[in-house]
Amino acid sequence: MTEIRELFDLDKTIAAKLFEGKRYPWEALADISDFILQLGASLSEEEFDHPAEGVWIARDAKVFPSAYIGAPCIIDHGAEVRHCAFIRGSAIVGKGAVVGNSTELKNVVLFDKVQVPHYNYVGDSILGYKAHMGAGSITSNVKSDKSLVVVKDPNGAIETGRKKVGAMLGDEVEVGCNSVLNPGTVVGRGSQIYPVSCVRGVIPAGSIYKDKTHIVEKDG
């Protein structure tokens, strides 16, 4: 439930090669920045603007004037970066994705059609195709005791070796408003998180997370 092949359709991101040779998605976090710089240098000048060192923005993307775009960053075709979005850097924003009002991104990959549209914080995280985070929902990427993040899989703990790991959301995951995804949270494909949830660990694919003791399989 935690492996790249189980969570993501790699045909739905410009960053597919970032995941080559890796088993778990958090293994890609350390390589995002260098990958962006390498990929950006190869992008078509006819399709992508290069407004600043380390920044590439598709010509058909919509970026509001008040948005901050820090390097390195790639914003793919048809994406929308709205009013006062804060992209701190090391961010890949997929085709047709939405980064909304006052949303902050840092060291992330947003697959195509991801929506983080209202007051979200997404750090050291990977969001799969069509994943959606409701208003005010955030990824927490550092433990309170600053120890290394461990992913708590049902089959045992998996050491990440990293101090900062946010959430890994599989394709088409829905996260309800004002939820907190604790460090090392993994949510399987197609699962739904109830609003105002505090989530940790691994949530199976095709589930509804109501609270930590009520995780049920979706009908159909």
C-alpha cells in the first residue's frame, strides 16, 4: 500500500523519471530540486517561458500577478496558480493543476489535475493524479520531537531516514476541509478523508477515513 506502483499512475506527471529506480515515493523527495533543474533545461522554449533562473512556466498556464514563484519550479500546461499563492521552490505543478489562494508549496510533486485550491500547506509531499485537498487542509512534515519520520505500515514500520516527510496521496484521493495529515501519512488510491480529521499512518486504497478507529471500505 506504500509503494510508488500502488499509489500513482506515472503517465499522469511530467516527473515520471524522478521515480525511476525507487520503491517508495518519499525516496524521491531528496531529488526533486536537481530533477527540476535538469528537466527544465530540456523543455521547449516554444511551450515554456523561463522568467527567472530555475523557473519554467508553460505558456498556457495561468499565474496570477500576486503569486510568488520560487526556484526551482516547473508549472506545466494548463495549470492555474491563483492569488497570493506561495511556491517556495522545489515544486512541480502538473498539467491542469490548481494552486489556490494563499496556498504554500515546498519540495513537492503535484501530479496532473491535482487541486490544492484554498489555504493549503503542502510540504515534502507527493500528490497523485486528481488528488484534492479541501479548504484549510495541510500536510505536517516535521514531527514535534524533530526525530526522523517513520511510515507506520500495517506490516511494520518503514524508516524514511528523513526529518521532513509530509503526505503521500495516491491518485484521486479526497481530503476533507481543515484536516491535518501528520508526517509520513500515506493515503491509498481513491480514498476519502472526512473533514476535520487528524490522520497518521497508512490508509488503504478505496477507504473512507472517518476517524482513527473507523476506517471503512467504500461501497462499489
